[in-house]
Amino acid sequence: MIQTNSYARFFENNPLCRLMGIEVPIVQAGMVWCSGWRLAAAVSQAGGLGLIGAGSMDPPTLEHHIRSAREATQRPFGVNIPLLYKHAEAHLEVCLKEKVPILVTSAGNPLAFSEKIRAAGLLWGHVVSSVRFARKAVEAGCHFVVAEGFEAGGHNGREETTTLCLIPMVVDAVQVPVIAAGGISDGRSMAAAFALGAQAVQMGTRFAASTESSAHPAYKQAVVASGEGDTDLTLKRLTPVRMIKNAFYKKVLEAQARCASEEELRSLLGQGRSRRGIFEGDLEEGELEAGQVSARIREVIPAAEIVQRTLQEFFEVCTRLRLFT
């Protein structure tokens, strides 16, 4: 296997790499129940940027993961805070106290804590699903945006704009670096994102099915076993989320078909469903958040190997297309 540092020199002038202090422009998404300190540290140690997913943690647990990641790697890592969760403000306070260098917010309005984030001088990015939201993120003070297409797993935008369409529109609309997300799992999709104008890629589901992911082995195998059409973006009236189709998914469809109230949908979703599915491995009654790219993932491998394979294929594609001489 060719090592990551064999490619690092090609990215010395990459704006995202220079901004974040990383070697290669690959970011691991901060996914609930998957992105603990082991995964984040492994990706950062491999030269990319690992993110701890705060959404499934209470503040003391997040503090533990930040400190554990810092002990495991001397390289930059960050934290993802989904703004829709109740601990968002407390999570931010933990990040400030622990002097986390890089913050990525998602699933909410970036203006909510913009003054506090800017005052602390954190390197800050926000996940967006449209050009309008990308502009709002930059206006709020974000240094970069993660443009995430309709294909992505977990909470997603209502616009249903695919990555292929979204990335060039966002690149043309903002003057900050753009990270492409949604449907990216290997070097071919990374090369496509760069062709569209992205300066880095973020991969979620591919890293969710990694050795270091804190997800339950049964969930990882559910991702590996998924085929084309086995995920769906649903609950758009409440909070859009893409999940693998199972018994719980069918209950969601049934509730929506009879025009269940938002309160009922919220109650159905709020019974610890993502924990049951992703962390505890309940493949029938749990919520199995995953992206469309699940259909392309066929094995659970270490995070460093994912980074290395992605880079190797990326440069093979670029060489074949004569993008490098």
C-alpha cells in the first residue's frame, strides 16, 4: 500500500490543507454514534482531518473524546456540532474550553453561535445543502463550507440537490474553500468533486463502515450489505434524514401516509432510534442512517487504509485523465 505521505507534496498549496494544517484534503464526517475519538484520531493520523461527532454525546462525554483524541494524535482534528440537538451550546462551551482548533457545525442556523465562535478565533465551517445556505454561512463568518448533496446519509437538506449539481453552484457563489460531501467514498468520486471545483472531500458512510468506527458491527454489516435503492430520504416535514430501509422505516412511511402530526413523528423518531440502530445494532427497530453510497461499500477496513486507497485511486484517475504530468 502506498503511504499517505507519498502524496502530501501534491497538496502543499491546497487552500484547505494549508488552512487546516493537514496533509491531504480528506475529511471524515462527524457522524452520530460512529465518530468517536478512535476514528477521528485514525483519520487525522493518516493525514486527513478527523471529526468527533458531538451529536450523540453529552458534554462530559465529548470532553473525554476530545482529550482522548489529543492523546492519540498530535495532528489537527475537529468536532462536529449538529445545532438541532439540545446540547449544542454546551458542546460549544466544551470545544472552547478544550481549545479545539477546528469546528464544523451542521443541521441548523450558523448565526446561532456565530459571535461566540468568531470571538474565540476557531477555524469554522458549516454544512450546507444549498447556495442560499452557503452564502448565509459565509455571512455568519465561516472560513469554509461543506456542500452536502442529496445523496448523503443522516440529516439532509429539503432541496434534494445532488452533489453533482450543488458543488459547482456553491463554488461559484462563495469566496471560501468548499468541501464536497454526499456520495463520496473513493478516489473516483474524489476526483469528480475536484473537477467540480471542490478543494477537499468529506466522507461519512465510508468511514462509518471502518474498523475504528464506534458503530455496532451489525450496523456496519448492514451498510456493507446494502444495495442500490436501499436508502431513502424521509421525514421531510420534520427533519429530513436518509436511512436504510427496515421495519422502523416502514413505520415512518405508514405514519406519513396517514398524515401523522409533527408531534407524532417527533415521538416516533425520538425514542433513541439512532442509538438503537447504529450503536446497539437493532437492525429492525433502529434508525440506520446511511448514504446512497452504501451500495458501493463492500468491506469494513481500517480508516488509514480508506485514506490510502482513496488517494491512490484519486491519482490514478487524475493521471489517466492527464490532470498531472
